[in-house]
Amino acid sequence: MFINNSKGFTLIEMLAGIGIFILLIGSITAFFISSTQNQTIIFNQLDTQGEVRKVIQDFVGEIRSATYSSIGSYPLLEASSSEIIFYTNIDADNLRERVRYFLVTTTLKKGIIKPSGYPLMYNTSSESITDVIHSVVQTSSTIFTYYDANYTGVEPPLVQPVNPSAVRVVGIQIFIDKNPSSSPNVFGFQAKANIRTIKDN
């Protein structure tokens, strides 16, 4: 009588083993892909938050130093909920630039006009416009709020239309969402700044 003592795998056992191995590799690969995608989303969000903080910091500094234009115009020219225009010296020369922040759909833009010519003038056709914040998701069109000299920190903002000559404090509030289909969700940033060069007698 012949007894086959050879120990090995049958074809079914081999196929089952290969199937388990493929499932294991697939699960590990899916985990790493998901982990990488989540890290990318988080890094993008952090990068965007850093950009927004820098823009708001610049805005606050510019508003604080807003002053009369190089041709004598009042420091604040426009004070609407989605646009603000003011004069300030952003490049430390002898001229004061006309600075405009305004919202276009989901992008906050910044326009700068340097006075030129003789006599000096602010030519709106020479405005240099750049995108400063993308992925803006405001629940309303209000980005800028304004307060008068009586503001102590608790009063509501001035009602639109705002008279620019009444403004002593400017607030900015931005909501962004770099990737609306993924978490984390909307981030909000806000700040307020006094216009230091305007004094009430």
C-alpha cells in the first residue's frame, strides 16, 4: 500500500492564501492613501489660515496708519460692507497710496494706486489689483464693519450707508473654507483697528 506523505498546499489553499494577501495589501494601501489625503487637507487648511492671518495683520497695520492722501483727501474714502478704500503709506516713501480691499465672489482682492503726475492725482486706471484671500465663504456680504468715536467694545457697528468721516474703528471678519467637501470646515478670522491719525477735538 502506497501512502503519500508529501506535505504541500492544494490549489484551493494557494488561491485562498493569495486572496487573503491581496485583501490585506489593499486594506493597507487604502489606509495610507486616506491618511495622506487627510494630511494634505490639513496642511492646505493650515497654509490658508496662515495666509489669511498675514493679510489681516497687514490690513490692521494699514488701517491704523491711514492718513490724509498726498493731495489732501480725507483718510477714509469708502466704507461699505464689502469694500473699503483709504489712504496710507505702504512703502515708506513720501507718497500715500490709495488702498482698496473688496470682495469679488469668493476672493478678497486688494487694489493699490500710487499718486503720479503733476499735479499729483490718483488715476484709477493705474490701480494694481491682486488676490489676497481665496475660498471666502461669507454667510452675508459683510466683511467690513465700522464704529464711531463712542465705541468701547460692546456697541453694534454703524448702519450702512456709513459716513466715512464718522468712522474711528474698522472691523474685518473673514470666513474661509479651503475644501468645502472635506473637514475641517469653515474657519473665521476677525480683527478691529483704530484709525490713529484721526483725532476728535
